[in-house]
Amino acid sequence: MGSFSSPLSGLTAAQQQLQSVSNNLANINTDGYKDQTLSFSDVFSQAGSLNGSGDPVQTGSGVAVASSDTNFTEGTVSSTGTASNMAISGNGFFVTQDAKGLQDYTRSGDFTTNNSGQIVTPNGELLLGYPAVNGVVNTSAALQPLLVGNVTSPAVASTTMQITANLDADATVGTTASSSLPVYDSLGTAHTLSVTYTMTAPNTWSYNVSIPSADLTPAGTGTSTTVGSGTLNFNSSGTLVSSQATGAATTTAPSAGIALSIPPTGTTLADGAATMALNWNLDTAGSPTITQTSMASATSATSTNGFASGTLSSYTVQPDGTIEGTFSSGATRAMGQVAVASFANYEGLVATGNNDYQPTNASGAAVIGLANTGGRGSIVGGSVEESNVDIAGEFAKLIVAQQAYSANAKAITTFNQVSQATIAMLQ
């Protein structure tokens, strides 16, 4: 019966090869799927006899599956335009958590969001990463589900402001110009600051910074209340060289800016917000932001670093995995950072279905960290990694497996005919 065992093992091996190829072809459109290939080994039974040269006489006993190898080569990264979708360019796996709290690892990044605003896989597993508090990611914290829905940004009090303006050098003494910009208190309320410049002498202008009196308690008698005043001094080239606050004994360089305290002593902000310590920045990289030239006085730009509270408008995933949200207030802040896992031996991972893998002793434990560190790849936001199955190669393997199956079936048929003829001879 040994004549039947060898081709029977060949049939079994060819059938397993056909199953492997069929599985690859079935997953040709599965995001993150990795092609699998079977490797075979021969089976020998060694007889006890030797030939005239003293060499052992061996007879093969068939074939067996030696291993199933997974090709972890990166698939094509395709843009989807969906903010929650991600792909890893390079080594590594996303870390997810199922309903039982078990961590899984996947290359498939076709994530969506659930009704709680968490990023999830199509089968509901939570994408894990590092949390952010007040826009700062804590990479030392335990992994947590990443949240991109039902998120608001808290108010951020302004601490700096900047005005880019020109004051007319040809103006006469007493000529005025003005700038205005909003600043935000600790509760997110906007207050419009007005800055009035008055030429007091050639190359010298006074400034007066005021806030609407209605924003203060008790409210002032006029429509506005001064929160800072002083002088701005220019040289003969129209470059700002110093400023001096009213009552100050010395002048300061533009790089030091002008310190403002809002509201002024004896009052509070009407909404109950904390006092604002604001620095008026007069210099950027060594260049004063206020000049005096023979052009009409005008303000070209203003800026401040504060924001009102706001709701999430959109978000993007950066190459290092940081999820950066843009809010209705105009603020941009980190909402978390995607974790990436790596393994000593990817071939040792075992596929568990749903595009997930689990580590084994052969793969080693997961080493979890940040993208672009420790040999891990970068994150491509708004994209997914396609299957790396080569359809032409799979059809070639399919033909070979089919021919192998037919050949082994023919061998069994032949051995059966020989057996029948032998039995007939004995009758």
C-alpha cells in the first residue's frame, strides 16, 4: 500500500496549496492583508540495506507541508480622503483592543468612528494610543482608546499679542493712527483692544492701549479704559529702537516687548475671568514689527495666541501619529497619538482573522512606541494600505497546484490499475 501513500500525500499537499492560493485571491481587496505561501518538504524512509558502494538505499514516502510563510512586504498605500483612515509606511502594526480587553495587532487602517467618537476597526475593536491633556500628548501614560468625536477645546487666555504697522514719518505733531485686535481671557471671552498712536515729536510717538469700559467692573466713565501707555522711539532710518512705559524710569529694547495687565488695578473683568498678563511683542527675529517711514499710517497684520472655547471641526493624522484637531475657535491642538507595535520576528505572528495578528513565542512580545522611532514606520493619514497579493503570481501558483493535483491523482489511478491486474493474476 506504500504505492498509494506517496501520491496521496501529494494530493493532500496540492489541495492545501490550492486552499492557500484561493485564500490569497479571495483577499486581494482586503486592506492590510498579507500574502501567504506554503513551503513543502519531502518525506523519506531509509531502508536498512546498502548498495555495492556502501551507500544507503532510500525510498521516498511523499511530501508534507513544512511551513506557511507570510509576506509582510508593504502593500500599496492608497489615499481615501477619510480622516479616520490610516496606513503605516514601513514596519509596525496598529494596536487595537477587542470587547474583552485583549490587544490585537493589525496592518489594516480602514478605521471609522463609533457613536462615542472613538476610532474603531470595522469589527468594532478600539484603536489604542497615547492620550493628550490640554493639547499635550503624554507618551508615558497607559494606552487608551483614541477619541475624535464629541471633543471641545477649552478657552486659552492670550499671553502675547503682535501688531505689524507703519507710522507716517511725514505726519505732523498731534497726528494719530490706530490699531485694534481681539484678545481672549481665561473664560474665552473676546475683548477688543484699541491702540492709539500720537506723534509727539519727530521720531517719537506715544501709544495708548485701551479696553471697552463695558468689559470691566466697575465700568469706567468713558467708552474705553486705558490699560497701558508710553512712548515709541525711532531712529533716523525709521527703525523702532526703544519703548518706554508711562511712569517707567528707563527705556527697553523692542525685543523685550511691552507688558500689559488687563484689567487695570481697581477693576475686574466683567465676566469674572482672571487677570490677563499680556506681552505686546514688538520684535520678530530681530526685526521690529512697527516702523516709521514716509508712507501713510496703516496696520497690515495683528495676531494673538489666545482662543475662545470651540467644538471640533476637523482633524488630521500626522506622520508621527499625532491626531491634530482644528476647532471652531480656530485653535489647533493634539488630541492623542497613535501607538505602533513592532516585533522581533514578524514571521512568528499568528493570524487570527479580521485582519488581526497575535504574538507567539516565535515572534516575541510586542514592543509598543511611537511612529518614526525604534525602526517603526510613519503614519499616512487619510489613506489605507492595500493587500500585497500579486494576482499574476497567484494564478501561476494556482496552475502549478492544479497540475500537481492532477498528476498525483493520475498516479493513484495507475497504482490502482496495477493492483487490480495483480489481484487478477492470483485468481
